[in-house]
Amino acid sequence: MAGAYKGREKYIQDGWGDNASRSLMSLLRSLFVEGFAMHGVIPSDLADDFMPQIKEGHFYKIRIFEVVPRLRKTHLVVPLETELFFNVSTQINEVREGVSKFPDYYFKFASYDQVMIRNEKCYCLTDVIVVLGQTTDVKPIVLNNNKGSVDKRDIFLTLISGKKIRITVCDPKILELDITGIIRMGYKPVLAIDGLYIKDNSGNKQINTCSTTKFYLDIDIHEACDVRKRISKISF
């Protein structure tokens, strides 16, 4: 089989911190011409062979791969029951021509109601598009099972519906979201967040970043335009 892939290099890790378990090296979101997407997986024993061949944002033709039932129980980036699985015969070739027919981004933005019904039993990660509101200062939290501590901050966000959610951003993702720079912008930007992990915690909904979370500020997509049109109607 052959497919086209827009590279995005990320480890999927279960949990926070450098000691999080790492069972598979994952290629996230294989994008096809029709906008269809799959979660791609490179087994850890083949990672050294394939990962040097790909760079985020580049396009590749992938040949000789398997389509298998999903192996991971959590942290998938696409809500499908199958995955694109690399094997020893898989071939990767970069594509430089004709790539404009592929989408630049792939999101499945969740509504407030969808966020509220998801938890750790949901095997796929969650995307949201929001208006950034208040943030807390960075402070350390102690991890479970004596795994040390990690810095975190909470950010408060408003969905297009006007409903608000709180997300916990953990190190190293804190550095990727430049709060000081955003404050200096002088307005409330639209923020697309890709790959959030949701779980229930003592009756509350806990929404966390994970190793694959990405932030996109004022991204040029039609959903962001819709949010901007509603900004004046949203009460912060």
C-alpha cells in the first residue's frame, strides 16, 4: 500500500515528565489528498531507521505499510479503529511537487458538550479552538508514584459557544505557549490547541497537555475566522 504523509515528529508518552513510558514512536496524522487522516505508528525498534528521514511540515510518499487495528488504548490523534503501521519494508520518499492539494492542517475541534463527556476512557486526544483568557502563574506540582515534580500553569479559555474551560499546561509545553508575548499583543488571540488529554478527577473534568500537544496562535483556518466573528459577543 502507498500513502502520502505530512510529517510531524512526536513521541507519544503516557503521563508527565521525562520518565513517562514510551512504548511506540508515533508519526502523527498521515494526511491524504481527500483530507482523510490516520494515526501512523513506527515501532520503537525501527525508530532509529525512520525518524531521521522525516521532518515536521514536509510531505512524504510512504510505500509498503500495514493497516492494523489500533494498538494503543489512549493518546491517539485520530478517532479511528485502525492505524498506519510501519514495518521493515516500509519506504519513505519526500515529495516536493503537487503538495498544494494536501491540507496544511488537520483538526477535529470539540464542542463544550463533547469536552464534558470525554474522559480517560476516550482513546483519542481532543482538539479545541478558543479565545485565550486569564492564566495563572507557573508553579510546581508533585507527580504520582514518586516521579518527582513538574511545573504547570492553568489557562482559562472561551469556546465559540461562550462556554469556558480550564486547561493545565505542563512543562515543557509551558515554554511553547509564550504567555508574556501574547499579553503584549494587546488583544485576545484565537488559539487552536491540538492534542489534549481529558480525564475525570474527583468529579471534575481535568484537561491536560501531553507530549504531543501543539499550540497554533491566530491560525489561518475558517474555524478561526468564525471564532473571531463571535469575539465581540463573548463575555470574558
